[in-house]
Amino acid sequence: MTKLYGSLEAGGTKFVCAVGDEEFQVVEKTQFPTTTPYETIERTVEFFKRYEDRLAGVAIGSFGPIDIDQNSPTYGYVTTTPKPHWSNVDLLGLIAKKFKIPFYFTTDVNSSAFGETIVRKGVRSLVYYTIGTGIGAGAIQNGEFIGGLGHTEAGHTYVALHPQDQAREFNGVCPFHNGCLEGLAAGPSLEARTGIRGELIEQNSDVWDVQAYYIAQAAVQATLLYRPQVIVFGGGVMAQEHMLRRVREKFTSLMNGYLPTPDVTEYIVTSAVAENGSATLGNFALAKQISE
């Protein structure tokens, strides 16, 4: 009987559940809103239960912060998230106890980064950012995730304020930090500045250059810290082609030739997996890895 692998991309807005075969082809995929922990986890378990007799393993890529230290008493928990009702929820434990198969637990952006390395042949060092309602990043060096006591939180690094934000005394929308990347460049910051939802803002608005300035700083940080082969940007904010162009231009200006990097059109890119499927692909591979 063909083995199947499970993927859960547990996002703050929606959960995406999928089952794939040994070639990592999707057998079934579904999504539903992230509501209360009880309701959302129950729907997740119901989905995977339909394939229980063939599932060899499941990987969970979750929004965070999460506890990924297997020696910690709160391993598998969502911890200090601003998501209402989800702080200190044992996400992994509440799902895994319903099955007798191995589970892999990491961040959603780590899952996406891993998926990107699978489709990008020869790439073993990569940084993946998601720029959406929040900002997170997963980094891989020589095929291994970056992390120590826990996972990185690149979305909450501090960045230099754009002159326009300095003038309006806008320090971002993050409830934890003034002046961090997520607070200044995630989707909600667009509406906070303009009063208009991001998808309704005209492409010629100068607010996009403000966003690109911060996202380019993230690319500079990734370059200086990790020296990756490629930086991948995903998420709704970067889905527009004009944003990728703006970020590349500002990255080039900010780096100012300090370090050699590949051609910017090959170095700063968007996902190589269709329909934002990087996390699902990465999870299939991680589930296979944990089941062997």
C-alpha cells in the first residue's frame, strides 16, 4: 500500500491541511479559518483521520512563536502569540495524541524554506520570508534549519525608519515592539498608514516604496547574517510584481556593493512552488524524513 504523508500549515488566519503521496503529489488539500483552538484542531484531526490507515507521518508548520525544543515541557506549544485565545496552546500534543504516527513540528516559514530547497536544485542555503498579515522567516544553511534555543524571529528585528514614517511619527503596528520589521512592513501597516486595505491601494502610491524600503532591509540582514544562495519572498504583500522590482532596487542601493551577491533577479525572488505551496511540499518531505 502506498504511503501517504500529512502536512499542516497552521497559520494565524487559516489552517491548510494536505495529504500527499510518496512523490509529494497532493492527494487532497483543504483549508479553513483559524478560529478557536478547540474548533480548529478538531477539524484538523477529522481531516487526517480519513487517511489514518495509510499515513506514515505528519509535519506541522505553525505560526508562532512556538516551542520547538524537544526537551522543553512546553514542546509543541504556541507560546506568546498575539493571536487571541492561542497563547500557551499545546497545538502538537492535542493533534498527535489522536494518532500513532510520528510528527515533525516547526514554524510555517521553516516548512516553506524547506519546500523551496526541494525545487531549487543545488540550493542548500536559503532564507524564506513571508510578508503578509505578519512577517516571519525561515533560514536553512547546508540543508539544516537555523536555530538554537528556539526558532528565529526575523520579523521582529528592528529596522531603520523611512523618512516618511519619521515625519508622521509612525512606529508600526506591532503590539510588542516599536520599529520592528513586522510592525512596519506587514499588511496591516498599509491600512494603518493610509486607511485603505492593501489590495485596494493604487500601484503608483508612494506607500509601496516605504514598504519596499523595509523589506529590502530584511534582505540586507539576511545577506549579512547568513550569506544564503537565494532569498525567497512569499505572502500577499509580495504577490505583486512591482513590489519585487522595488525591493530589488532598494536592496542594491542599501548594500552599496559591500558584499558580492548573485544577480539580484536571481538572488531576490518569489516562490518557485505554485499557489503558495512551499510549506505543503516542505512538510511532506519533513513527514517522510521523520517516518523513516
